[in-house]
Amino acid sequence: MSLLYNYSPVEPLSAWSRFRTELYACLTARADALFDLCDALTCAPGPVRHLAQLSSA
């Protein structure tokens, strides 16, 4: 039996969702802004040297 046969994309998505929920719960002040910043960092096409680079794209 192939490993690909048993592959289910649901588990990685639920793990990612759980991680994002727990990360958001850790943020206290300005949680929405900090969470948006984390999203921008993870979606950046390359290394980010300055946070201002994220808003210039």
C-alpha cells in the first residue's frame, strides 16, 4: 500500500489552524495588528530585513 493512498490533507490544515488559534491567544495588546504582521511575515516572498518592507509590496 502506498503512503500517498493514506494521505489526508485535513490533518495538516487542522494542525495549522490550531497553531494559529493558539498564537492569537498568546497575543495580548494589539492582537489583531500583531497577528496581521505574523501573516505578512509568513507570506513574504523572501527574507525581510525591515518591517516596513512588508507594507511596500
